[in-house]
Amino acid sequence: MGRTMLALVVMLSIAASTSAQEQTGVLQGRTMDSSGATLPGVTVTVSGPTILGGSRSTTASEQGTYRIPAIPIGLYKVSFELPGFQTTVYEDIRVQA
């Protein structure tokens, strides 16, 4: 089995432009292994029924940071994948105003 990957998930909610009249949030954080070492290159995917197309992904930077903006308010599944590590999945992650 692969090594364990931890992910620090930080969510900040912000209001979208007034023309859209939809509130959205930002999913951002840092990826690391079980020792606390930074993990660059992790694929971070947020999925849920309120995201157009069902999901959005990004890749963690060299510093292990990631940011997925403009997520509609709601509950989501967030997964973290990197070859050689077990995939980490968090269910019912709430993005709120």
C-alpha cells in the first residue's frame, strides 16, 4: 500500500459579483505527508452537484499550496491524489457564506 497523504483544507467563502447574484467560496490549503513534509504535484479535485460539469481540479504548487476559486455554496467531496500515496478523500466539506 502507498504512503499516507494528509491534506490541510482551508475554505474561505466570498461573495461573487453582484451581476451573477450567486455566492461562491474558495477551497484552498496545503498538501503534506504524515510527517508534515510538503507534497507538490498533488491533484486536488472538488466534486458535487452544484459545480458545472460535476467537478473542478487543480495541482498543488511546489510549495504544496492549492486554490480552487468560485465554488458555489454547498457540500462537496474533496479528493487528493498523488502516485505512490493513498488517495485521501473528505466527504461533506461545506463551502458557505
